[in-house]
Amino acid sequence: MNDKLFFVSGLPRSGSTLLMNLLGQNPDHHVTPTSGLIELVMCIRNNWKNFTEFKAEGLDVVRPRVSNSMKGIINGYFEEEFNDNKVVFDKSRGWIQYIEILEKILQKEVKIIVTVRDVRAIVASFEKIYRNRDIDYMEGEGPVYLNMQTVNGRAEQLLSDGGVIGLAINRLRDALQRGVANKLIIVPYNHLTSSPKEMMDMLHDGLGLKKFDYDPNNVDQITKENDTWHGMNLHSIKSKIEPPQKLPWVDVLPKDLCEQIDSKYQDISRLCS
């Protein structure tokens, strides 16, 4: 079963939703929106040792059973798709942090598809979304609220260690530093949008899957996410894949901010080239 399961992670606003819906054109594939499966698995991982009964039985005795149970949850979650002989792609930015644990649970080598993009473009994308926010958007409180009053402050918040961009970058950097780069299949946003067919062929080669004739000019959105929780439209895609007509951060971010971001995230820029 789990030999047909792959995980999708990466940076926000870097094409993961687009990639999933393109992959979903293949009738042999099942793709998810941002998935809560990781929460189910990690909930068990983080709590099983607290159960009095397991302590009494002996944690070393129970450990392999718990690991098998986590494997069962993953396989059971997609039982219908596996029974239909589909290849499953499960998306969560958190997966990249749990590669080694996943390999122990699933007892196989894990491949994580990682979408990346120039950090300036990511920040600019969030800034444009912020300027178009709806009445559902919830302002932060305290220091966060004050920091969010300027373009530079919003960028700082996003890029902080706990920010949506900063956390994802730290996870990617950590994966590269802890020696699991060979588990990652990098999908640069610029390549995906400028040469989608070539990028998909490379992805299929990396996953050992049969190639498919994707249509980048007619991408139906089959993954649905309720973005009213965010108050911003974060997961809608255009039906035609095409590269930006200009650098996305031009006329959106101040020049000095772009220079700071470019200098600080050269390692991410190299992944995007």
C-alpha cells in the first residue's frame, strides 16, 4: 500500500496547490488539500507514552505495536484509494520535519516533494493578499498587531521563526543540514510555471512513476480548502499555468526590503534556480 504514497511539503505560496491539482489530472492519482493526517499521526507519537496502561505493560513492549498502529492509520486513511490502485499525494508543510519518523513507521524510504520559490516573491504574494483581505481577516494582537502596520513589519512577522514563511524555511534548512537532502525532490516554482510538462516529467522520474500527458492550459481545481478561517484567499489557482510577466516583488515591496531578503536567503534562491 504505502509504496504508492508520497508526501508534498515546501514553502508557502510556492505552487504546492497548483502542483497537486496538476497531478490530479492523472486518473491514477489521488491528491489532497492541506491534510490533517499529519495531526493524527503526530498526536499518537506525542502522547502514547503518557498512557498509564502502556507504562504498566512496558513501553519497550508497546513501542512496536504503537508504530504499527501509526502505520495502520496512514494506510487506513487512504484505504479506499489504495484499493483502487491509486497513487496518493498527501500535502502538509509539516511532513518535511518528520522524514526519519515516517521511514520508521512505514518501513520504507520516503520521498518528500518540496515546492520552493524566491523568498521575495513569497513575501510579495502574501503582501498582495493582505492588501486584498476580506472582512473575515483577523488582526493580530499586541506586538504582532503593531508589527503588522507596515510592509516591512508584515514581512518581518512572516519571516520570523514562528512566522508562516520563516517556519517553513527553517524546516527546509534543517532537512538539508541533517542529511536527508536525498529524500527531497525540489520543485522550483519558476520551473513549474515556465516549463510545466518538463517539470512533471522530471518529477515522475524522481518518483519512479509512469509519465502522464498533463494539460497545463486547463487545470481544474479539485482540491478545496476553506480559507475563511484565514480571512484571505490562499489556495485558489488559475486554470492556465504561466510564469509571472514580471518580477513579482516589483512595485509591491520596498527596494531595501528586497535587498535584505535577497541577501539573507541566498541558500533558498539557489534551490530555486
